[in-house]
Amino acid sequence: MNNNLREFVNEVLSDFRDELTSQYRTRSFSAGLEHSPLNKAEMTYRREIKQLWNLHADHSFFENPQQFTVVHELGKFSTGDRLNDYFDIAAIGNNPGIDKPARNELSCYAYVGNTHKTRSHVRHFTFKQKRVTFVSFVDAGTEWLSKARNSDKEFYKSSGLPKRPQFSPEKLNFIPLNKEDFIAKPRFHMKSEETVIAHWIVDTYYGHPDEQELAERLGLKFERF
């Protein structure tokens, strides 16, 4: 990662570093929306990290599906692993994520290159449309949207529920900005353990054969895993 960016991030976060240090001793790393409202220092920290990534990341790389492949494993980042946990079966033709871009952000895996990898016999999505809003080599500790309260959903109704990273300051080097950062850290095997996307539409659903009828009725392309 660019050393000048590292210095800039550290400077931006320095005003509330001491408060964050104490919070990381008492808060679960994957603190979710059920803990809302997040205190001002942590909320600022989460926003700053994501804003800095979006400002300095090589978006021409992360948005190119020939160079960066995004895959969502159903149930990996949420409580449900079936299609009806993601889409309204009664709203066929009007489902966010199928018929129109979904506003709520979504956590995924991603791989450098035009490669489609996942564990065998795992339900997963690939995408025909999305905007990458954050990338991490490791689990970024973003909010658990499945735990969002009605008040959270109402507050973010127009923009969609966000997923913001929670990193202790010493782990900021786990945030890649470009392809070169993946090459420089071979221990991560050219993979992002958490990539956050917004405005996403599923291309193909990879699932069990008995799900094909429902998937196609919803309007999804279907492949057996």
C-alpha cells in the first residue's frame, strides 16, 4: 500500500486512536447494527476508512470483471442461505438484486483475475452489475445487516443499509488499493476475504438442482454447483 496514504490515514485517525483502542478491548470485532447507535468516534472511524479507500483505490481494476471477480456465498455473511432469504418470492418482477439494483450493500469474496472459485456444493451468486465500495484481505468486520432493526432500515431507507469496515489501526495494511497490493502479499493467494458491493444485480445463481425452478421463476440464470 502507498506509504503516503498510510501516513495520511494514521494522521486522520490520530484524534480518536486512544478511544478506539479501549473500544476494541470491549467490543466484538464484527460489531453489527444491533449495537447501534455506534458512538461518534467509531462511526467516524468506519466512515473515514471507507471514504479513504474509495478516494485512493484503483477503481478501473476493481470494477473490471476480467481482472477482479466478485462472488457472494449465500449464508456466509448472513443468517440465511436460501433464495427466499434474499428475495421476496411474492414480488417476482420487482425484486432488488434481480430486477433492479439492490440498495443494501452486500459482503462477498473476490479473486484477482477472471476466475470463478468457491467451495464445492456452496450456494453462491455471481453478478452482472455492481459497484465495489470496499476491499479487504481479511474479514472487515462490517455491520451485520441481518441484525438491522426497523429503525435502522427506516433511517437508511433512501440509500440502503451500509456495510462499513471496523479495523484496529495496526491492521490498516490489510486493505488493498490495487492489483499490485495483491501481488505484494502472496500469503493471501490473490483473494479478498471481504469485498463490499453496492447497486448489485445477480447474474447467475449456483445452487442445488431442486432450486432451479424457483431461481428461473425469480428471473435468475441458474447453474448447478
